[in-house]
Amino acid sequence: MRILHLVLTPRMSGAEILVRDLALYQQGCGESVAVAALMPAHADFTPLRAQLAAAGVACSFPKHAQRPLARLWYLHGVMRRWRPDVVFAHATIPAFYARALPSRVPVVYVMHSAVNDFERDLFRWAERLLSRRARAVVGVAQSNVRDYQAAVGPHPRLTVIPNGVDTSRFAMQPAAPSGAAPLLLQIGRYDAVKNQLRTVRAFHALLQQAPQARMALYGVIEDPVYYARVRALAAELGLGGMVSINGPCDNVPALLALASVFAMPSASEAHSIAFLEALASGIPVVASDIPAFAFARGHGSVQLVDCADIDAYAQALARALGQPRARRPLEGLTLRDTALRYEVIAKEVLGVA
């Protein structure tokens, strides 16, 4: 089978991480896999592209940003060169472009967004027009499916495939050596929905109980204004040498192994890759009490709290510093589980028994 994964912008973010992992897994299973994009790759994607190339996965990314018609022509060229049997279009805009082409290649639209894309009139009407051009519509969370049905209507092949992670990359690590400064870690793009500002405030409060603690933030700078606010707040609170505010990282397993606590105070999520990676690593986790994380309630060393309450958030972080790493069941949420479900969808749309 020849599989093409289409994304908007190759970058170090959740949907693109999933695409990298799926492409590597599928190529390793004997499929011929390619990854294409409508926008140029961010510099942080370079190590991921190298991993794909080393495994024999073809990559096709434009060198420069293009206007809509030029994007469509570029994608037409990719399709002619690669001749895929099936296209997985990850996120709404790539799915629009993939279905706008005059091609008989089946397109599977994969919804990754934590927000309802169809609240935008243009997207809602475009999806109603193109809906049946998708041979299948996949949501990474049940909320995606509910939003689609409410805004667009029913689809004959509408399903949920949760994201999965390669748990072998996140083997549970021993606790940090005694005497090492405890490290609070948050990974996620800099955007108000990820609530790094709350983590900075909670960390400031945590220092009253754990003065040796340190904090590190990593993520794609999606909203430069919000990123600047995070840096300004850390400076205003005098956190200087105690807080490290970084761009995206390409070695999440190593960071999780070094850290003492993982924080994820998101206001909303669909099905977070970063959250799954933290669970797989065994690190104590403090996260928002939102529906997307509810499946982890009751897992060892996981606390779901109201992160808008800074005192409660800080107290949860303090408790987490005293918790051990934990082995957590991730049945149904491994990369293999997810890849097998994608295989089933591909065979269904291709009419393969």
C-alpha cells in the first residue's frame, strides 16, 4: 500500500509528531509511505525529517509559503509523483486541499483540533460541500465527532481513533539522584489555551515549599505575544535563573527522564500526544481537570485539578514532588494500537478485505 500523510506545516507539535510516528511504523511494516505539507517546514522539524528519511519515508515540503492556488498545484504535483493509494489529510485545511483536487484517490480526513473548527462559517460551509469527498472522517477524540455531526451532519464512515505513542521510547526511568534540584516540566506550544502563565504563577507559589525547585518550559512559539507575556511574567516575579523558557525540543524522552513533575494546565485538548508521553514515562503528572484527561483519573501519581486556582495548582505540584514514578496501563493508546486502526480504515476505503 502507498500511503501519503498530508499536514499543513511540518513542526514539532502534536499532530505532526503523530504523523512522524505513524509513517515510521507503517514504513517498518512494509508499506510505502510519504509525508507532504502545504507550508514550508519549521527549523525544529529538521531532526524529525532526518528520522523519516533514514527510514525511507519520502518527504515533500515546499520551500516557500504559497498562495492558495499555488498550494493546490503543488499538492497536485505531489500526487502525480507519489501516486498514493490513500491520503490521510491531518487537520481541516489540508483536508480541504486534498479533496479539492480532481482525483479519485480516497482521502481520509483526520480531525486533530481541540477547538471546534466548524464554528467558523467559511469552514462549516466548505466542509458541508466537501464532506462526501472524504471516504472516511476520523476524530482523535469523541468531541471531534460530536462537533462534526452537529455542524456538518452525519457521514457514512465517521469514527474515533485515539492518538497513540511508542511506549518503548518512554520506558519508566528511575527517580532523579538524591540532592538534585526538583524540576517541573511543561511541554506545549505557547498559546493561551496551554496556560503557561498559570504554571509560572503556580511555580512561584511552589517555591515557598520547595525553594530548590526549577522549572523548564518547551514548545512551538505559536503566539509570539503570549510567549512574550510568559517571559515577562517570569521576570516580573523574579524567577530569573530558576525558570528556563525554551522553544520546541526534539528529545522529549530525555526531558521526561530528567524531570520530577510534568505539568499540563491546558484549558482544552483533543487527545494530547504530550500527555500520553508523560503517562508512558511514569513521571508524576499534574494536569487540568478537563474531559480530555479524564481517562487518566486514578492512574498512579496523576492529579487532575482546577489549574485556574493557582493555590490548588501549586499544592498539587508540591504533592507531586513527593510522589514516585508509576507504571500506567496504556492499553489501546500505544502507537501500534493507533496504527492498526489506521490500517483498518485504509483497507475499508480501498475495499480490501
